[in-house]
Amino acid sequence: MSLIIREVETKKELKKFIRFGINLYKDCEFAAPPLLMDDLLNLTKGKNPALDFCDVAFFLAYSGNTIVGRIAAIINPVSNTTWNQKNVRFGWVDFIDDTEVSRLLFDTAVAWAKNKGMTAIHGPLGFTDFDHEGLLIEGYDKLGTLATIYNYPYYPTHFEQYGFTKDIDYKEYLITIPEVFPEKYFRVAEIVKQKYNLKSLYFKSRKEIVDNYALKIFDLLNLCYSHLYGFTKLNEKQIAFYIKLYFSFFRLDTISIVVDEKDDVVALGIAMPSFTKALQKAKGNLLPFGWLYMLKALKKNDIVDLYLMAVHPDYQSKGVNSIMFADIMPNSAKNGYRFAESNPELETNTKMSSQWGSFEHVNHKRRRVYTKTI
């Protein structure tokens, strides 16, 4: 196969970069393709604040006039300083089942990184911990989610043939939502609230949350996630970006915000109905009918995705998670959700995984971040 690499330099080429990832999975019943407009926002300098300080290059592999692969090479200097590394990240990596293509993509990212003084490459990762992370290595027959990568089973073979090795794994759980929520959770939740002078908040509008608690929420996330793999603290512009991106389409009855006597957020749970089937129907486009599919998914669904969960370090292992479950799970059952899908959890984050022990659950997916010295 005669292959060439072209760096993305125009908005038209960036759309081709995004579209390749959508089209490669158009016939896959498990993938959750992104909306073109969302990826354009995330990958455009001047739109995503992460690109104010990240060095990034997007590459497309062509066979003749046909795109056969893509990769993004990213240097996050904040992350490298935080973790004392000289790493290049790679993400948005997709390719046909041809090792010549994958090798050319990886070679291109490595050459770009070496030219900038990097000594290792790892991924799949995005600009920050709030982007998609980890290559799917188990669970190819399970429905993907809006917040995760889906890839074909041949991908890990290509990675390993290139010389990548495991850096860390993430686990994902499918939790059965009990039709009748155990009464003990309500009792424990009330005891914990009284003991630590905590309370759950309830809202009439998303604006009320954004205006009064969004910044406090991200302060908590910055604190709780600071020790997790590859995490870097979000700056004010990034926080404003993610507030706009994420706080516009969750349901008010599937969130839990717990505050202390000072009205500081000490625990957070945000769940949203699964958008996977809606995204499959939308095929990357919000218009003409994509918005309607998304709206229907908000109103009628049997799966709820657990997007964000965090408990302040001072309140961990004190039963505060019971408050969040008492807020979210009964409403989920009431709304007709049968299952909850966890976000990827680091295999080393046993505090997070242990909380599912009170529910019927299964670890049904695993994903991996790979690394290689260059």
C-alpha cells in the first residue's frame, strides 16, 4: 500500500479528521460516535482553552485519495511539569486493519515528539483528564458511552506490535439499579448527614447550579483527582469551558450535590441518560434530527451513565457515598433506568470500585493506556 501522511492545517481538513473517526464505525452497533460540532469545539484553537498551552498536531494517513488513519500528537507542558516527565500524548487515533497504516501514524507522532525533545509516548489520552482515555481491550460486544473510546478488537494487536506496553488500566462496571432501593441506604445517609452536618441540595434549574455551585464543583474535582494518573489542575478558562460543555444537558433528578455547613461542596455525583443510541442515529450531526434523538434519550432510557463522582478527601470512607446513592438511585429507578454504567475507573482506585459492592454489578469492560520510550 502506498501511503502518505498529511498534517491537518485547515478547518476543512479538521472536519475530515473528525469524520474519519465517525465513518469508520458507522456500521458498528456498539460505538457511540461523537457529534461533529463537539469534536470541532474540542479540537479548535481559540475554542478549547487547553490548546492555549498544549502543543498539538493532527495527522491523516492517506492511501491515494482515501483516508485510512488519523492521530493527534499532544504535548501538555502542565502535565509534564506536574509529573516530571517528557511525554507526548497521542489521541484520536483510528486506522484500518493494516499495520503499515498504524506504524506510519505512530512513527509520525514519535518523530514530531522527538523533534520537540520528548522521551516517551503514551495514550490514548486527550488534552486533559476530562477527555477520552484508554484503548478498549475487553468488552467489544458492550455498548460504548459518550465519555469513552470504542475501538475495534484489532487495535491492541497493532499497538503491541509497535512496541507499546501497558502503563495502566481502567475498569468499567455495569450496575443493576434495584427496583426498590435498600432502606438501609436511606438510614445510613441520614446518620452521615447528621454526624457531619451535611445536606443534599435540590435544584429547580441548571442555571441555579451553574451560578452557585459550578466553580465549587470543579474545585472539588481538582482536589479529588489530583493524584490520579495523568491529571493536571484545570485553570479558570478550562473550568468555564467544561461548565458550558457539560452543564447544559444533564437531568436535575439524576445528580447529587452534598455540601457542608459552610456551603462548600464535599461530594458530587452526576449521572446522565445514555446517549449512545441517539448518537448512532445522529451519525455525527445535530441537524436535522440529531437534536431530536438526543432529546428523546433524555426523556426515555433504560441506562444511566455515571459521569462524575467525587468525595472530598476529608470525608472519604465515612459513608458519604451513601448520600449520593440515596439521591441518585431511587430517582433512576423511578425514571425507568435498569442499569447504571460507571465511567472508567483506574484499576488502582480501589476506593471507587469498592462502593459497587452493595449492588449487583459486573466489570464488563477494561481499557488501557499504553506507553513506549522513544
